[in-house]
Amino acid sequence: MNTKEKRFKDTRIDRVFHSTDKAHAYYDHLIERGYNKDNITILMSKDTKDQYYDATHEAPGNDALEGAGAGSAIGGVAGAVVGAVAAIGTSLVLPGLGLVVAGPLAAAFAGAGIGGAGGALIGALANAGLSESKSAEYVEYLKKGDIIISVDPRTPDDRNYLGDQSGVIYPPDSLV
């Protein structure tokens, strides 16, 4: 797979969530609008994933995270978005960076050949197509335990609708 094809696109809508219940509701909303696991990228820190996961149980049908300390959701809405991470076929835990990536952009991170040196997370996000300043902003959200969900809208109506929601961090300006 060409990792250049699986990078953050300028047409995407990225939202930040300060709670897993709101992230889960948005993920479900995207599914209801016809998006699927191949259209939605989820970014969170490994600490956030670990907080909402029981590492003693493997998630059913989850080969992508097997051996990476992933487990089943702890139940209820609080752990549901982490369950979404497990359900998405292409997911990646980058332990040296403390990052969990699920969805189509996981390939961009896997192909970046990144290590655990200082500033590596900003570099990984930049290699996946973010500017360095936007990468630094995303790192701050992830350090606080926030969850970022990215989707590339299929239609102009979807772009306007999704871009008009709270918590949009990309694009930086109004869509109208």
C-alpha cells in the first residue's frame, strides 16, 4: 500500500473530544451517516486507551491489536470509543510514542519508520500530513487524554454539516 495515499487530507474534518462518551456518540453518528471503519481515523494516547481498556481480555475478532496490550472495552459508553479502535481493522499502537492510531491513517504511521526519540510524535504526525504547528497542537490534545477523530467528508453537504459541529480543530477556519 502506498502510504502517500493514506495521509491526512486537506479536505478532512478533525474534531477533538474531551470525553469518550462524546467521541463514541460522534463515531456512531458517522456510522449512521454511512461512513465505515475505512473512512474514520481515531487518534488517542496509549494512556487514554489503557484507561478505558481491560488488558486481561482480548477484544473479539481483534487481530490488529493482539499482542499490543489491547483488550475488551470495560463496558458502558466510557469505553465504547476504545472498542471502536479495536473494531477498526487497521490499527496501530506506537508504544515508543504513546500513540494509538486506528483507521486508514494507521498505514501512514506504520510506514513512517518512526522511533521514540524526543519530538518523534510531532514528527510522526507531520509525516502523516499535518503541519508541524498543527502536529504540536494535536500532541497537546493527546497528552491531555483527548481523542481526535478525523474523517474525509464524501460530499459538500457532509463537509458543511460535519464542519459546523463543536470541537472542530481542522480545518482551522470556517467552512462557509
